[in-house]
Amino acid sequence: MKTTTSPRRRPGACARVAAWALSALLVWGQAPVAAIAQAAQQPAASVQEASDGQTADPAGQVTLALRVIGPEGALWLPRTQAPFERGTTLEDAIKQMLDAADIGYDASLLTLTRGGQSYGWDGSNYWQFFVSGKSLEVMPSDYELTEPVTDAALYYSPWGASLPTAPVECDPSAPHPDVEAFWPAWRGPASTGAIARDATPTGAGTLAWSLRLREVQDWATNTSDPVFVGGSIWCAAGSQLLCVDPAAGTVDARLPLAAPIDSTCRITYAQGLLLVPLSGGRIQAVSVSARKILWVTDALPESGSVSQQSLSSLTVANGCVYWATCTPDGVGGSTGGYLCAANLATGALLAGYPRANPRGAGVYWSGPVQVTGRPGLMACGDDAGTLEIYDAATGAPRGSLDLGAPVRTTPVPLGDGTLAVVTSNGVAHRISVAQDGTPAQTAQCAFAASSTSTPALAGDMLVVGGAVADASGYHGRLALIDVATFSVIRTVDATAVGSLPGAAQSAPLVSETANGTWAYFTCNALPGALYGYKLDDAQAMQIYLPAPADQQYCLASVVPGPDGALYYSNDSGLLFKILADKTVPQQPDDSQSPGASQKPDGSQEAGGSGQPDGTLQPGSWATRLTSGPATAATTAKGSGDAGTRDSAKATGADASADADAASADAATAEVVSAEALLADGAAAANAPLPWWPIATMALGAAALVALAAWNLVASKRKAS
């Protein structure tokens, strides 16, 4: 809701205005006429926005959301939220937030300093204060925080400039009631990747429809995995969010995104909002019911000259959304990144965020999760191979553990402070987190040569994908790991026609059906098919084979619908809906020999028998599949990056994927720069230069005399 209030004016306000004007004359030799004129006005009504969840708490605190926009529109501080005692002046609150952001300032906030460079009045630009998009009409020392302020800004700009506008129209007051969400995020409503759904295919499936999200060779347009929310399928393609009719496969609505999505985009639904990760490390919130945009976070600072990418899964908890970013180095690694948290109601970053990764690495296909049984603690893996435990409220690190290889999977909470984490060398680690946040490894097991697959948790079993290189060549693997003993129960490397064609990099979907418990997954190689495995069987099977023109590499995870249909996409740019159909067997294309996968250049990988190993027979899988330990958060999906596909391949991996990685990296490297957007907005808002360079000294002196006289008259009137 919005309330209109008048900020409290303390005694002697005009005297302080006069002192500020005098200090400006002494510091600059001239003063911005506009600033003096604004400050001299009587306190006018100031709009302060109070959003749901942003009212003052019982301790008498209110929140301030502030951003700092520097010279040429450079974003010095993304919109960040911090709590303050009721009655704190805007000036004091801003100074505290500048301290936290390592931005220097003088006593009157006339000059700000960052990176050793100071900016004050330069004859044209000065630091202007804005609240709710309007230039502040009183001094910040006279503006007391009595209610939450969701949009304050310090903007280095000429007199008359307006704040840069967002690239999309936002309506923070748009209604967003909670709606039914069958599959609200990448790993489902319980963040386990497991469901009980009788109708999912237990044999060959058939295509219900396919929807083209992008052209096959359009590598500049990325697509997301879908979510099933409010009776519709939602997915992103490029700079659009699509609402798809699941029955007809047609697009019901297209909503603009403030920036394109990156090569991995893990949409998450919570409290009526779809949260869409965007290039630049941004998050956009969209109301499912109103189909309007509520807020968009600011782009995060670059690492070097590389823009942040949003490749992580998301977690929603404590009224906030948590995510992480990275800056890929173009050769399979990353050079930096941030841990982030924003208020779900306003989109403002929490104080302490974003926090830069101190190890010079980013979060690439991993993501933050809550540590169950450890209130207030989050866990996230990074490209340096470190599992970090940190404070959810402040971002402060609490403990870390070197796992010896990059973490490109999201940690899986197992309950009571225990996590399962898979590293890129195909090793699963069981981690125990102490109450103080100290992590320790209690068990580990190797199941593949490489893996970027986040496991599904099916009762007391982890189901995870990976890849191996053996006598039969390089191929995919699905592994089953017992949670209690943390040992590999079974590995599955083949279908009836040969080895799994490429790395199983998707997060498996596990479904309990009337015909047993099944795991569904994809492989990052041609033909880009959908595979299924019935737990206890010797081999996997091909559920659906796309038509020859629709075959491509595939990093996507599989998403279920309420009717048992399975949805997934491959790099052909198509979204497929697959229904159970035991009467229509799907066989590989005759042009490919059994066990071989065709490369983009027309050559083939070597096939092989790929017989599964492991003989231990587990018990009834149907009884194992219960709702495993779930976090209170909603965690998003994670599969992989078309721009650096197969970056963690075992020796002997297909070299053509590396060429594909280079082309896709180049195509996805272009992201929207918040600094550029802000600079454009500032340029468009610049008004003609005022006349004060000629007469400011005289006008400043006159203003001082006028203010003193006004104050004397006001004092006499008050005395009478």
C-alpha cells in the first residue's frame, strides 16, 4: 500500500540549510541553485511506499532501500535494504549504508568517493537525493524515517534530471495472490526432484505437441526449463516470459523481461510470484495472476570486464529469495561472482549482499539452499570446489570446506544438518554442518568420472547422473546411492540398443508409478532423447526419440505435469510434451548404429555394450519413495550451460562439444549492462544547463540573506 506523510522537521532547519549552502559555497566556490532552492522550501508531502512485509517491526525498526548511481549512470550500489531505528535521519541512514558499501563521503554528503576517485560539484553535476522517484524537497538531515522507504536514491546528475527508468514497466502494487503450483521450481515442490504420479510413462512415450521457443541455429536466444504454475506452463526464451497452454501447446501470453536470460535459467515460483533470473545477475518478479511485473533487481557489478550471469538455482525462505552469480572465463571456468539475497516483497537486496566470492570463482549450476536443522544457515558450492556455509540474514561466512573439485550441482539437504554434494569429478560427498556452521565430510563415494547432475532424493536413495570413459568410449551413466551407507548400489550405462550417448547432466526426475519407481533424464549428446529407468532393472530405456530434424544436444531436466505428461526441451529450440503410450515404440534413427551418437559435423562417437555394473539388489523401490527430507525453501532447477557444455568431460570426451561450447559462449556472452541502461536514462533526462555558472555566487549569497530573514520573521511570528 502507499501512504502519504510529511517527514519530521527538527528545530533550526533553516539554519542548517543556510549552513549547508555556505559549506557548498566554500567547497565548490559556487552552489547548485536547484539544491538550495529545494532545501529552502517548506517541508512538502513526501510519498513513502510501504509494501507487504515492510511495516515497522515491534522493536521500532523501519527499512530503507537505497541505490547509488554514480557518474555516467554507473551503479555504485544496487538497490539495497537495511533496517534502522524509527526516527533515524535519512542522512545518518545513508552514511551507514555507504560505510557498508565502502563508499567514502564528506560530512554533508556533497562529495562521494569510490575506488580512490572523488566526485562532487563539477559545474554541472552534483549528488541529488530522491525518494519514491521524486527529488527530495528537504535536507536529508531533516528527513526522519518513520515508515519504510522502498525507493531512495543518490544520483550524480545535473539539475532537472530524473532517475533512470527501468527497462520494463513495473507495478509494485500489482496483486499476486498465491496460486496452485504443481511443479513450482526445478526440483519440484519439496525440492527433492521426486513425485508420486501413476500416469508418467513406463514405456515408450508419444509426442502430444512441440512448441518452438527459438530457431535451431539461434544460439543468442536461450531458453529455460519450464515450471507448472496456475494451471499453465511457464518458460523463458530470450527476453520474454511465455505462458503456455499445457493442453494445446500454444502461447497464451508473452511478458517482457528486463534483460535476456542466460544459458541456464531456473525460474522459481513463490507467494504468487514467478522469479526469473536474468543476465547481469538480476531477478525479475512477475505476478502469475495479474501477469504484471512487480520489481526487477539491479544488475550487479562486473568481474573485470565480464558481466555477471545468473546460472544458479534459487531458494525462497524467510521472505527472501537467495541466488548466486558467476562470470564465466570462456574456457570452462569462472573468475568471480556474488552471493545475493533480496526481499521478496520489494526486490531490494538485503544489507550485506551482494557478497563477492573471495576465492575468485563463481557459482555455476550450483545454488544456495537452507541447511535443514540449522536455522538461519545457507549452503552453496562454487567453482573453486568450496562448500560455503553462511548466515542467511547478513551473508556473513560461517564455515567452508574444500571438496577438491568444482561444485556444479546444488547441495541436497538430507535433514538434521546433513547435505549431499556432488563434485564435477563424479564424487558424492556427505557433509555434516554443526550448529555454528562448521562443515565436515562424513562420507564420500565415487560413482562416475564426471558429473554436473544434482541428485534426486527418492526416500533413502539418491539418483544422480554423470559420465564415464571406458573401453566402450565416453558415455552417460545413472547411479543409485544409498543415503544411509553412502555407497553406490547400482550404475546404469546403457539402453537395449547401446550405451547412453552422452553425459547425463540433467537433474533426474523420480516418479512412483503403478508400474514401479522410474527415473527420467536426458543426455547431452545427439539425438537429444528422453530416457527412463525403472529402478531394479538392468538397463534404461528410450522413452521418446525426437524426429531427425528435432534432434540436438540436451542439458534440460524433465518436468512433470498433473496428468503425468513429461515436458523437456533440447537444443533444437523445441519444448516437447510427452504422454505415456506403450503401443508406439520409439527406435533410434537407422542412420545411427546402436550405441553411436551423431555429432554436429556428421561423424559418430563410438558405441559399446555399456553393461551396467553392480549386483546388489535393493529392496522395494516403491516403498522407498516417500517425501524425503525437504527444506522450507523452494529450490529451482539446474542442468547446465549450453555455452560451456561438457566442460567437465572425462578423458576421451567428444571434441565437437568443445567447438559447440566456443560458439555458444560467444553467443551468450552478450548481456544487458545496468550501467549502460542507467547511462542512457541519464542522457535522456539531461535538461539544458542552467545559468548558475555565471551568477551562482551572487545568488548563493542572496539565498543566504533571504533564508536568514525568513527565519527571523518566522521566529517572531512564533513568539507572538
